[in-house]
Amino acid sequence: MSYADEIFKANVLDILNNGTTTENQEVRPHWPDGTPAYTIKQFGVVNRYNLQKEFPAITVRKNGLKSCMDEILWIYQKKSSNINDLNSSIWDEWADEQGSIGKAYGYQIGEAFKFKQISEDKVDEETEKCKDYPSFKLFHTADDKIWIMLDQMDSVLYQLKYTPFSRRIMTSLWNVNELNEMNLQPCCWNLEFNVTDKNREDKKLTLNMVLNQRSNDMLAANNWNVAQYAILLMMIAQVSNMIPGELVHVICDQHIYDRHVDIIKSIIERETYPAPKVWLNPDIKNFYDFTTKDLNVVDYIAGEKVTFEVAI
């Protein structure tokens, strides 16, 4: 079995055997028929995946890896919060008539901020450094200070290129001032990047990432999130001339919905297979040039997909 299968099965069994229930409590999610959607849950789960050993895809059921990548590009590359820019229907329940999910996910990634103050004599140098970052602009304040403006994705790419050992390379989707304008508050809300020097023969650094998630639905989203953020780590590492290392997945509330229990029990009893081989088109050097066509997946043998209700 794949290592992701091992983690998935262990997490499911821990929830079923040791978890606590939200039954009869006040909960936000509900089923399409209006019934409250209760869960069995575990608090404070941490899973680690080493991308140098294998790609973290489960095989007990097939995961649509290109669809995973498409959603991650929608958020971090297109910086969109409109489902018309997405090639799947996974966000349809939360979109308004115009297709917007409000000021959530990609909207937050695409908001430029005052990233770095510079002096007048550094303008040309910094402009050259930032020429490949779409959000880049110079901002002059009333008191004659000059700021580089970048959005969250471009700031990550900039820091990995020029200050890779910084401990401040991260993104956050949890903007408290605009939570009330989001149709769904972000589940995967924070990324932290950390670079290590493994003394490789090719002299490349290793890029690691922590994914912080407030809420994780084991059936609908668990390995979907793991796979898509593994792909994001691979993309960012490649354009930063680094090697993808560890993805550390930190989950506050990991749960199974009441109507999913029998389905997920049957899934973990399925036959398992080795992890698929997954790699990116090595010719892509700019993050904004990636498409789902650049994702290569071979030898992905897995169980059939399952159908189930989604709590909304």
C-alpha cells in the first residue's frame, strides 16, 4: 500500500475508535435535506509526508490529481474566488449567481500589500528583481517612503529566491476583517515554507511546507487536500530551483460525518496498491506557466470512486 493509505487508514480508525461526537450539539453544516450534519472527530492531528520517498496519494479510492491541481492553480495562480475560473463543480454549493464565493481563498492570495520598504537608489535593482511577479508595483507614501507591493504568492516566490532561509515565508487566508464576506471560511488557511540544506551533490536546497487546516472532512477532502498541496509544493520547489521535501499536515479538527461512517468503513477494507509516480514538466520555470497538462501521473492503480452526500 502507499504510505498515504497507511496514514489515511490509521486516521480513520483513530477517529472511529477514539473520537468524540458532535451529535445533539449546535453545528453549522447540514445535509441537503436540512438535517444537521454531525461528526465523529479527533483534535490536533499531525501527518508527515516525504515527497522524496513517494507521492502522497491514497489507492483505496481514486483521487483526481489533475482536478486537485486545477483547484490549487485556481487559488494560488489565478488568485480567483469565482467558480467560472475553475474546471470542476466542487465549489458550486457556495457560489452566488455570479459564481463568486466572496472574498475567500484566491481573493486573499491576490491582494497586494506593502511587502518591503526600499530607498530611492534601490528602485531599479528591485524593479529588475520583481519583473516576473504579476502583482509587483511601487507605492509612494505621502511621507516619501517607497514600498514594494506584492501579493502573497509573489512574496513567497520572491523570498524563496532572495532570502530562502527566512522563517517568515508564509501565506494566510484567514483575514479576520473579511471573514464575514466569505461564503465559506477557509479550511486550509495557512502555509509555512521552510528551506533546509541537505548537502546534496547537485547543491540544491530542499523546500518543506507546513499546511495548517482548521477543519478536515476525511471522506470528501482529506487526501484531496494532501495531494493538491503536495503538487503546490512540487511546483514552487521547481520554479525556485529546489527539491520538494516534507509536507507536514496539521489538522485542528479531523472528522467523519455521520452519513459517511459506513462508506468510509468499507473503503478502508479495500485492497491497496503502491503509490503512483507523479512528476511535473521540468521545462516550466515560471510558476504562472503551469497548467494541469504539466502534471504527469503513471501507474496509479486504485479502487473505484465513491458517491456520497456533501455536508454544506
